[in-house]
Amino acid sequence: MGGAEARVRAFRLGLRAETRAVWLLRLKGWSILARRFADGPGEVDVIAARGRTLAFVEVKARGDFASAAEAVTLRQQARIGRAAEAFLARRPAYAGYVVTFDVVLVAPGRLPRHIRNAFGL
């Protein structure tokens, strides 16, 4: 498999994982505000709200939950933090919300796992 083909396959896997994560969040009562939000150096997979909580959610798909959890690096956490700052700067209506940084882990044959407050910035 060539490099371009592998990237396309990984991109499609990521989209399917994000879709599964979004459905899980919706079933748990979250409203999805954005998917694949990017602003300058910041990027986050999903932004969701429930009540007065605003969650910036990273989605990780791997062969098992442990590998998926390990894939959320400090560099990615910083990127998500920058996306959160940009999102909040442009949307003052969310200024009073409690902000969390969550992760949804996706593994084959398993329901996705939502981890609240997975990391703090």
C-alpha cells in the first residue's frame, strides 16, 4: 500500500470514528456544536455542549482502548487547548461555561468510551 493510499485509509477510519463518537455524545445528551474545528495552530475533533458545560473532544481510534488512550499526546493536548482558546474568543456567549477536555476512545467491536476531563490545560 502506497503512502497516499494509507493516508486516505487513515482519514476514512478517523471520519468513521468521529461519527461513532458524535452518536455516543448525542445519546448522552450532548449537542454537537462543531466537528473538525480548526483555527490557526489549534484543532479539535468535536466541540459539544450539555447544560453549561462545553467539551472539547479528541477522538482516537486504535486496535484497543489502551493504545487509543496512549495516542493522545501532550502536543495534541496543546493543539486542542489552542483550538479551545480560539473558539471561546470568537463566541463570547460561552464565556460562563465550564470547559472540559474529553477523549472518546474507539476500538473495533466495542462501543466507544467517553472519558470526561481526560486532561487539563
